[in-house]
Amino acid sequence: AVCFYLAKIDKKVKAAFFVSGFAEPLEDDEEPYKSLIAPFMIKPPNWNKVRENCSNFIFFAGSNDPYVSRKIAKRFASLCGAKKFIIVPEGGHLNEEFGYTKFPLLLETIEKELF
């Protein structure tokens, strides 16, 4: 959704941060997730416009994410022209299921990049 927003606006943003992000169907999509992400998979955003409006993309991926493979996450990062792709050891999907109710590394990275 963030990339669709970046493709629509006429304003540059300082940075965009993605956690366990993807821009293509996942290998083992099951309901209800398949239906939830389907609208974003019909037509990709204008990647040139996305990169024009933000030149600082930072991606976080768990080393053992069972939902978003590293290959899929890296392809998304590549489409955005990511400057950083950070692998979080044993991070899983970087959500509550994997113990991430707080994500200090993300906060530190945001503070470093924006302030």
C-alpha cells in the first residue's frame, strides 16, 4: 500500500521502512490472506514514480520468515532501489507471533535516518 501511495503523490518523502514486505503473491498464500493481498497484486505501482518520490528505502526481513521468503523480500527491495536490506537473525515474520511486540532496531534505524 505504501508504494501505491508513493506512486500517487507529488511530494518527496525522506525515507520508507518496510518490515517483512513483499510486492508479489506469496508462495503459500492461504485464505484469508490471499484475498486480503489480492487487490495489491492486480496491477503494480509505477516503480519509477515510487523511486522518484523516495530514494531511501530500508527493508527488514527475518532470517527464518515462514511467510515471505528472502527471495521475494529481496525482489521487492530491488524494485524500490533499497539502500539497506537488514536481516534479523531468527526474526521470523517480525510480528507478535515471533515475539516482536516491540522492534528497537526499527526505531533506532528510523531515528538515525530521519533525525
